[in-house]
Amino acid sequence: MKEIQYKDIVQAIRDCIIYSGTNLPQDSYKALQNAYENEKSPVCKEVLKQLLENADIASNEARPLCQDTGLAVFFVKVGEDVKIKGGSLKKAINEGTEKGYKDGYLRASTCHWDTRANLKDEVGYNLPAIIHFDLVEGDELEIEYAAKGGGSENVSRATVFAPAKGRKGIVEYVKQVISDAGPNPCPPLTVGVGIGGTFEKAVISSKHALFRELGSVNPDPVLDSMEKELMVELNKLGIGAMGMGGTQTVLGVHIEKNPCHIASLPVSVNVQCHSSRHTVIKF
């Protein structure tokens, strides 16, 4: 049985939130560079240049990459042979989240769904965190973190098709979702697609797909083929960086699949903006 100290988890969460808020991950930075090099539109090329400059300034001056510092989203794999000493894992993640957003001077964005009153005093600063737990074999604890802003989340969609829609129907649906989103989620985008499972499983899978490293290859050859097809089709939409009409609308399309019921085909599309702030912590 591996013992992990509660305070160590709190500190690691705090530090990763502050770092991620001001430092664009290398895969995202490299993807923006590639988009800049491949962009055909002079206007969008200039926009991409400014996005790269913004990332440099944020990192050098330790300032947030964007004013929307997002809600804290975690995917946590907990080994069956892991014991948290000194408190609960969920409480540690929430405490680390509050410390990270407070100490990093990041915006508190959680509010009451109806009154829209900020919950920083009633519930906690940018709390509660959105946490998805998965119990796995072994004695490791893996915590994936992402800051999810409102602009990209607002254009994300999900549906349940009849099975006859198939691959063609999924491709057309993803194209429609991104076309409808237009400039609102601050492209160029990372697009996560969840296929199969139940309605909620497809949605969670599409969110988790955003954590995959940009430029990586899907190990499933069918999904890899779909990702490449969607990259081409989505970049044909002509939305471009920040909606200025260029050729580089998406930085990556990542698909996760699940077995589903014989009568249904759930599909979800989760969108992430150009400021794809994410990291992973392992104990």
C-alpha cells in the first residue's frame, strides 16, 4: 500500500494550476507554431503571431494567458493500493484548486445557476472543482488537470443518433457543431469527440479527449482515419484564427470511443480554445 500525504496533493494541485494559468503547454505552443507556418491568410497569420506573442508574455511575466481562467476540471485515476494520509482525496483536490486560483490571482468564475451570484465566499474560491474519478489497479495516483473556459464550453454539444447514422453522420455532426460555433470559442481549436457509451459517457469521453497530446496518433486505426478526415473538413470551413477567415481553424481532433447499446449511437463534441491549458500530475 502506497501512502500519499494529503498536503503533498494540495501543494501539487496549487502549483500546477498557477503554472498552467500562465504557461501554454508545449504541445499547444508547437501546434500554434505549425498553424502559423501553414496559414494561407495574411490576416490570420498575424493573429496567430499575436497568440504566440501572448503566450510568450504570459510565461515571461507570469501573467494569465487569458482573462477567462476557467473552471478546474480533473480526471483522476486512483490506484487500488493507494492510501491518502491526512484527509480525503476529493478535499485535497478542492483545497489545492482554491489555493491555486487565489495565490495565482486567477479569476473566480463559479456562480449560482439562477441568481448568478459568485460562490467564492459561500462555497469557495472557484469551487467546487469538476472531478471525474476512476479506480484502477496498482499503487499510482494520476491527476489530469485542465482549465475550461466558458467560451469553448458554451459551444460544445451532444446528441444520440440512430445507429444508421454511422461514421458519415458523426463527421457531419462534428462539422455542424464547429460551423455553428464560428469564432465564439476563440479558434484555432482542439476538438474532442466522444462516441458510444451512454449519453453522459459520450460527453465525459469528449472532454477527456482534449487532454491527449496534440500531434499524437490515435492507436485505433479507424479513429485515426476519422481524426485526419475531420481535420481536413474542419479546416475547410474557413473560420480561421479568432474567426478571421483563415485555413487553420483546428489544431487537433481527438476521438475516444466506447461500446454502446444496439439501439443508439451517442456522440458528443467538446471544444477547447487556442489557450489549451492542461497538465498531468503523477504520484
